Amino acid sequence: MSGLSQEAGSVEQLSLHCAEGSLEWLYPTGALRLRLAPRLPPTSAAVKGESPPHVTACIKPTGTFWGAQLYLEREGVLELLLPEAPRPRARCFSWLPQEKVALFLQATPHPDISRRIAAFRYELRGDWLARPALPAASLSAEGACRPCNDTEILMAICTSDFVIRGSIRSVSNDAELQESIIGVSATRIHRQKFPLFQAGGRPGRPVGSIRTPLRCGVKPGPGTFLFTGWLHFGEAWLSCAPRYRDFQRIYEGAQRTRQNPCEFPVD
């Protein structure tokens, strides 16, 4: 959309209903108020007749975020999410279904009318785990980095975007984006919604990378793990990663008591 059709000082109202998408604002003028009203698929909580605990949104600027600033409007209070020309990292936040939230995109004044574009991608999800390991300033290090408990592991193998059995090849850190990139060699791909892991390592061993917040302090180590997580702006982000032998014990115990939420191949 273009700000050339807007008057200075005006506020145009829009609604974001899609679970993911992008917005591009040419020649920002005035402001845009974007109401967050995603049409999300039923969560496990909703299927059981419970209210979903929260909805999570993530915003990531493109390389051309100029001429505006993006704010989170929550119950009438504004919080700056993206300044003009921000670093290319995502910002995530959550809210309860009954809360009123919106994004407020405010044009910044400039002395000339040169071409400016304020563009970003967004994801709105209601089915992430209660503590997703995403690069969100609002998520505490304790919440995002603590090991998953048995219940979270069992749910992760059923609901995650990817479930990969494999070993850690390397760990590199990106201080600017505050991310750690885990290089993984896969011995078995149980599930991946997109081709995140492809041939390229040892013969017959697909390889790929999984991200996690830098503050979690991931270190390379021996052994086989079960990596689970979510696709986030086209990148794999870690949710749970138990050692495979620990997962076998947890899953077989749940099977004996008929508490496993889904069937999963264990060998």
C-alpha cells in the first residue's frame, strides 16, 4: 500500500486475519493501525473445551524498513517494537485472547520526499508451546532456555513442525542477532513440514541448522538427540532436544500407562 493517498496526520485502520504474511508501506504518511485478529486453527486446549492460554505474534523487518516506526498497542498503551532502520531480528510478544492488541505504524518526518518503504513480515500463532524458544525480549531466559519436562517432550513430538533424530556437528554464535546456530547431522527425519534437512553431510546423512537464543548458552556435545521445534520465518527454531535414550524412557513409560498423546516410532 502507499502513503501517497493518505493525508498527513490521518490514521488508516486495517485488520490482519492471516496466520502469516507481510506488509509493505510505500512513502509512509500519517499512521496505520493494524488490528490483530488471526483466524487460527483450533489448538489442543480449544479441542478440550478450554480457552487457549495465549496467542503469540512475531514481527521481522525486511531490509527496507525506512520512514516509520512500529509500536505494539496493548490496552491503549504503546510499546516500541521496531525503530526506523532496525536490526534484522524478530520481535515476539504474546497476549491473552480477551486482550485488545494492535500494531501502530507511525510515519517519521523527513525533509524530503525520497522513496522510503516500511516493510515487515509477521506470524500469528496460537499453537506454539507455552514457552517457545524464540528471539523475544518479552520471554525470560528461564522460560526459553530451561530443559523441557516429560509432558512438554511428549507434546513436542506430536505437534512440532520438525522432529529430527541426530547429533550436533557444530555450534556457532551470532552476537548481532543474539542467536546460536546448531549444526545437526540427522540419522532419521521423523517429520519436517519443509525440507529443512537435506543431503550434504556423511553419505546418507542429511544436515541442517537449528537456531536458539544466544542467552541459552548451547554447547556442542556427544550423543544422539531428538530435536523438535518450529519453523519461524523460514528458519528452524529449537523447542525441545532430549537425549534420545531419555526420550525412549519417557515415551515407553507413557505408553505403559496409556498417556502418550500420539504414536511415535521408537527403536
